[in-house]
Amino acid sequence: MPSLSPSLLLPSSLLFCSLLLLCPSMASSDPSFALRLSGEKRKPHEGRLEVFVNGEWGTVCDDDFSLSAAQVVCRQLGFIDAESWASRAKYGQGQGRIWLDNVHCLGSEKSLLDCESNGVGVSDCKHSEDVGVVCSQRRIPGFHFIRTEGVNVQVEDVRIRATYSHRKRIPITEGFLEVKDAGKWRQICDMDWTMRNSRVICGMYGFPTEKRYNPKSYKLLASRRKKNFWTHSVNCSGNEAGLSECKLGRDVPLRGNQTCSGGWPVVVSCAPGRAFAPSVSAGFRKAYRMEQPLVRLRGGAMIGEGRVEVLKNGEWGTVCDDQWDLRAATVVCRELGFGSAKEALTGARMGQGMGPVHMNEVLCSGFEKSLTECRFNRESTGCSHEEDAGVRCNIPEMGFNKRLRLSGGRNPLEGRVEVLTQRNGSLHWGSVCSEGWGTMEAMVVCRQLGLGFASHAFQETWYWQGDGTTDGVVMSGVKCSGAELTLDQCLHHGKHVNCPRGGGRYAAGVSCTHTAPDLVLNAPVVEQTTYLEDRPLYALTCAQEENCLSSSASSADPTSYRRLMRFSSQIHNNGQSDFRPRAGPQSWIWHECHRHYHSMEVFTHYDLLSLNGTKVAEGHKASFCLEDTYCEEGIQKRYECANFGQQGITVGCWDTYRHDIDCQWIDITDLRPGDYMFQVVINPNFEVAESDYSNNVMKCKARYDGHRMWTYNCHIGGSLSSDTDDSFPGLLTNQISHR
Ligand SMILES: *[C@@H]1O[C@H](CO)[C@@H](O)[C@H](O)[C@H]1NC(C)=O
Ligand SMILES: *[C@@H]1O[C@H](CO)[C@@H](O)[C@H](O)[C@H]1NC(C)=O
Ligand SMILES: *[C@@H]1O[C@H](CO)[C@@H](O)[C@H](O)[C@H]1NC(C)=O
Ligand SMILES: *[C@@H]1O[C@H](CO)[C@@H](O)[C@H](O)[C@H]1NC(C)=O
Ligand SMILES: [Ca+2]
């Protein structure tokens, strides 16, 4: 290859895909040279590096080995990148020849053999110096290969080819299974084919289970089609996350005209999860009631990804990442109606949860119906939420991202939202009315496009003027709950678009981001710090100025007392990026009384409700300055209010509003003794995007006996089975009623 700098070739998957398409020869089988990872390993993407040269498997010496060399190895094996490498036979000592020594790679080589070395077979090393490689779990898209002992067979792609009558259905769930080998699509001979193999294929395509199909029509079709069989058969156990992990079976006897010994091409049929079922069965689906799930995903941007949470004794908790692997992750994915797992994530990559860690050292066979049936250690001592496990699941190809586009932005992650609609029999791109357009709607757009979370929703987009191909406003009155998979699942006006300001200057826009913050209120702190205080009104002028007292205070005698329910709140950022106020410092508001800037007009709502949910004490909308009061060990504080500092909350830090600061209360002067609900909502208007809003509500029971006040049973939204996800819609109606 000509002198491309190594950095140009580094692992952007897009770049690599296009490379792959340009040079298909690299993916085809070269029987004289092959690589594999073996030895005492726990995962398919790590192991002792072994090379097959001159008809014999051997190892590679660790002298001068580098991450660049590991990258060459991993990409050659079909992984997107290398994570690390290990010296001194970490995965055990190999046998046979040490084929390569003093390997020097730039990182851009297509094959390990293209790297400089002493030459094949020239080495002064012992097997105690055998090198090991850890690849990233993610595989190069559209690239699958199948390993067995001694042979390394690679194919460029795998597909389910729907028959003509099934082709228009979305998703495609059934068809002939074909592999692309040396540039040609080939059928697979059904010799030795099992339902376990089908199960693995279905998992790869985003479906939880395989099913039987009617062979009649397929036999007819197959007899008419030209036969071109792949020469191998596969033998999966059924618990593999992908075809690449299955073994090869017997070679297919290809006699005469490649007849597959009188067999037929393999047909695979899959049953989609309920969220992806073809719409024909909608009537049936509505009638079907979902049982209380035992497992859920939180904090992920895309459908089918997130932190794994399990329900135990009515309380949701997390899973520790010790021994967390693709097999366990696949059990979670299938249980939730997705396919197998693409990735098993460790180290709280999907943000940290709250509450207990319910499972540790999970070990699954891969055939369990639920993660809760796998073996695990209940003892989770030593596991913190920094080790919360997560998953990314395979989901069916629904084509959602083809019905929406962003145009006019400075980069592919932002722009005016355009929707593909059918009118008078032809397809048009049209814009979306920005009236009522907010973070929730933007979230759905970014998810539908596969671009992550929304970072901003724009109501004015004149600076992203379209290229003239749009056809005016085609959608208006959009209101999303945040759980929708596509924008057209949100509430919106029907055929009769109503957009008084028009869609030119005021077309809806978004910008998307791959990470988001996640604020969570620490519920026990509220419970521990609640108390009453009586204060003379004359000592509360600042608070009155900021509307922190109930309306009766305005006509009250200045010498009278106000009764305040006080408490501390501690707000953590458990997400993946810093929480920053939406407005820049130039639009922050100076509060002379308290002598600091408020960067968000409404940051929290404090309310007391009767047990039937009506408001009893006038709570208030509090606004504060945002800063890192404390951080977890090893994390640097970055935001402080003093001296017009930058405002925000760093990931892993929290902002504390102590019970004794002004406005950190509810004025209950007019409240009668009784039992109530106390509710705090943070970021209530979704002004700043977060990866999870369900945990932004905190509720407690409260008892007032006329002299004292207690709060108890404080918990954040969605943490108990009893309030499942009801708190989320509740939050929405609450927000709307505040307009
Ligand atoms: C598949 O592999 C298993 C062992 O892993 C073996 O017992 C079985 O006979 C194989 N099946 C076929 C059809 O080759
Ligand atoms: C099968 O292959 C033979 C030669 O290998 C050829 O003569 C014959 O025409 C082929 N038959 C069909 C149906 O393609
Ligand atoms: C589409 O059809 C409607 C009537 O069905 C008509 O009023 C309208 O002008 C047509 N639009 C275009 C762009 O042809
Ligand atoms: C809710 O309770 C309050 C008193 O706690 C009562 O005044 C109100 O009528 C009740 N509302 C409904 C709808 O039951
Ligand atoms: Ca949150």
C-alpha cells in the first residue's frame, strides 16, 4: 500500500468498511496463512496468537510486539480494533514452531505477514514468550467468519434472502440463508443443518427465537434456481452470539453439479420480538398484556442497549461486571425481545445505576429464558456501581433511519429534521413544525437516526436553510413521551398540518450526541435531613423576592412567622458526560439578593401532594447555581459558582443544596396536619438532555402532626416494582400542567 499515514487508517469503522469493499480479496480465504486466538482464555476476542504457515500452526514471540501489531492481527481476524496485548505466555504456552519474532507493524498492514520481522521461522524465543492479543469485542460490520481447529474459513458477509413474496415485509424474518464467499453469494447445503444453527442466525439478525417454516414453496423455488453451494457446513451449539463462534461441520460433498447430495438450500425463519412484529398482528398485540418484566435496560441511547437492571424483592438493582460476557448479555437481549448481544459492556459504560447490586459473577449456559435463571453470586461485596454491566443487542433492520434525515447542519449530527412522506403517490422530504418542539422530540429523532441522544432541540433553524428539495411542513403538533422508536409514533396532527409560523425559519432542528449526563437525586439524604423551621417573614425578604414562599406571604404581617419544611438535596451526575446548563453565561441571571448567577431558570420543582395526587402546599420552582460540591475519589472538580465560574456537574460528582440555604424548602404555613406525598423533580422541563429521565422524580411519604414533619419511604422514580414506569408519564403531565 502506498504511504498512507497510520493515523489515516486507524479504526474508524466506516473507513474500514469502504476499504473492505474496495479490496474484497483480503477477506477471502487464503489457505496458506491464517491466524487464531487460543490458549487459556475466557472470551472469543482474546487469546494466545497462533499463526498457520507452511501447513503448521505455531506462535509469535513477544519481543518488540506492539499495539500496532495487535491492531493488524485483530482486523485480520475480523474485529474492529485491538484493545491490548499480553507478553510472556499470559494465555499459556503454545506448542510447535515459533513462526514470527521481532514483529514491527505500522498498524496499516493488511496482513501480519506484511509487517517486518526476522522472517518466517527465524526466532530465538521460547514458548514462555508467546504473545497474546485482546481485540475489541466489536466485529467489522458485515464481516463474519467461522473458525475450527486447523482451518480458518472466512466469508465476507451473511444474509437472509427473502423470497419475492416476503421481500416487502419489514423486518425480513425468513428466507434462504446465503454467505458471500470470494465475491459470490452462495447457498448453504442443509446437510447437518440444525435449529440450533438457525437460532444463532436469528440472534445475529435481531430476533430472539427461530421457528419452523413451510418447506413446500421453498423447494419449488430452490429447484428452479441455479445451485451454487458453499463448500462447508456449520455446527453451532445454539448459545453463540454470532456465526463466527460456531464450529465448522463436515465438508459438503459436491458431486457433479454441486447437488449438496440431494439436499436443499438452508432456509431460516425467525420470530421477531414484540416491538418489531410486522404490523399485521397489531390487533393481537394490543390484546396481549405484558407481564411484569424482571430485567430492563437503562441509560442507553439506542433501542436494545443500556445498563442491565434486575428486579428482586420489588426493588430494581444492577449487575456487577465480574465475568460478564457475551453469553450472559445474549440471555438478556433475547429475554427482552432482541437478538443476540453485539457487546457485553463492563465498567458502567452505560452510566452508573443507583440502589443495590443484585447479581455478581453471572454464569449462563445461554439457553436460560431469563438472566435471573443463570447461576450467579448473591454476594456482591466489593462491587460498586462503577462496575455496572451493560449490553448492546442486535436489533432487526427496520429501515427507520431511512425515513428521516438531517439537513443543513455543520456536521452529520445536527440539522433541520426532514421526514419522508408519501403524497399523491410519490415520496417527498418535508420539514417539521417547531411549535412545541423540545428535548423529548429531539431524543426520538436522534434515536431513530441511530445518532445517540439529543443534545439540543432547535425551534429556529434559519441558519440551516435547506437545499430547496423539501416540500414545506409535513408534520406538526409533535409530542413525544420519549419511549417511541420513530417520530411518527409520537402524537402529532394528522393529515391537516397546522403550523401558523410556517416551516421556513421555524423548522424543527436537532443536534445529537453519543453521550449524555444523567442526574439522580440521592433519596436517603432527603429522608435524613427533613425538619421544620419557623422563621419571621422579615428575615425572608430575599426568598420572597425569588418566589420561594407561598402566595399568602405577600399579604402577611412582616412580624409573623412562616413555617418551612426544610431538607437537603444531593444531585449526582451518574451519566457519561457533564451536565451543563443550556444557556451560555451571557444569558445567566444575576440574583442580587443571593449574589450569584442562575444558569437555569427552573432546575427543580418541590411539591407537597395529597395522597390522591392534588397539590396542597404551593411548592416552588427552584433555580440554583450548579457546581461540583464533592466528587468520587480520583475525579477532579471542574465547576464552581463563585467568581462567575463555569457552571455544571461533572460525571462522578454531585451538587449539594444544604437544608440551611435559602429557598431549599417548601412553605407549609397554610398546611393542615395529615399524611402527604413529598415530590422533587429535577430538570423538570427537560431543558437539558439526559440519558434517563425516569430517575429525575423522587417521592416520599410525609407526615405532619402540626408540630413536626417526617419524610419516609423516599425513592427515586422507577426504582421499585410498585411504581414501574408510571412515574415517567406522571412526570410529563406534571410538566405540561406547569406551562
Ligand atoms: C457438532 O459438534 C458436536 C461437538 O461439539 C458433535 O458432538 C456433533 O456430532 C457435531 N454435529 C455434526 C452434525 O457434525
Ligand atoms: C452437470 O454437469 C455436467 C458436467 O459436469 C454437465 O455436462 C451437465 O450439463 C450439467 N447439468 C446441468 C443440469 O447443469
Ligand atoms: C395532491 O393531490 C391533492 C388532491 O388529492 C391536490 O390538491 C394537490 O395539489 C396535489 N399535490 C401535488 C403536489 O400534486
Ligand atoms: C383530594 O384530596 C383533597 C384533600 O386531601 C380533597 O380536598 C380533594 O377533593 C380530593 N380530590 C379528589 C379528586 O378526590
Ligand atoms: Ca436522570
